[in-house]
Amino acid sequence: RSHMIDRGGLDSGKYDGEVNGEGLRNGHGVMQWKNGHTYKGDWKHDKEDGQGRYMFPSGAEYFGNLKQGRKEGRGKFQYATGKEYIGCWKDDKKHGHGEFKWPNGQHYVGLFRDGFMHGEGQCTFANGDKYVGGWKKGKPDGRGIYMYKNGTQCSGNWKNGIIEPDEPNVAPINGIFV
């Protein structure tokens, strides 16, 4: 059954699916909002809850678990730019173990917190260099080792993306962590 939902604001559009006795979205259904977003999946008490797929006008897409209308548990987000995240979510943010891939070949595998690479992780850069160690808010932080693709290595303590090398005569690493 199709239902037109017009509550004003962002929750207006067309819903095709199951409803409960109170007329609230409940069970399986498809919602097409006026802003172009589409959700196909499970509903509970009028919120996206369970397995589902979000499709955005930009071309971005999310498939995975949701709770109370927010990404929660395992899921995959494909960005319109070609970036991709597969892993754990908490309260609509990347949180826990996951993998992030960039279109240029760079990829990160490790822990996330509140949407950032945070905790232990490994990043392989597009040029073949690799960093293994601690991360904080998306930048190397704590104990880590940077391995150049030619085999040269530099280990030390990192703070906000900058290394204090164990060997004082090692050239500093200049780069951008994205």
C-alpha cells in the first residue's frame, strides 16, 4: 500500500510498505522523500530500524544496519566521490573496526572513533608507502612506524601527524594524511 506522508519539513514524501495499527511505518517498506533521498528496508515505530539501503541524490549509498533512523552496527557507505567505508557504525558515525578506501588506491584498516581513524590502524598510501601504529582524530598519533615502498623505515612517537623519530638523524616525513 502506498501512503503519502506530509508532516512538513524533511519527513514528507511517498511511503510504500507496511504500517501498524496506528498508521506508523512498521515492517518493510520504501520511503521516497521530497529531497530525493530513498530508503528501502525495515521500519520499526516509524523509524528506519533493521536492515536497509539508503540512496542519495548525489549517488552516495548506504547498505547495512540501522537503529532509530541512524547507522548502527555493520554497514557499507559508498560515497559519490568513489570513497568507500565498510565496517562498524555507532550513532550514525564510523566507530569500531573498519576499512576505508580512496579511489586513488589508498586504504586504511583499523579502528575508528566518532567518525575518525582513531586507535590502532594501518594505512597504505597510493604511492606504496605504509604507516602502522596509533591514530588520533584521523592523524598518526602515538607509537608508529612509517615504511617507504623502497624498504626504508622510520619509527617513533607521533603527535598530531608529526613524528619524533627514534633515530635523531632520520629525515622528517613530509606528507598529508587524509
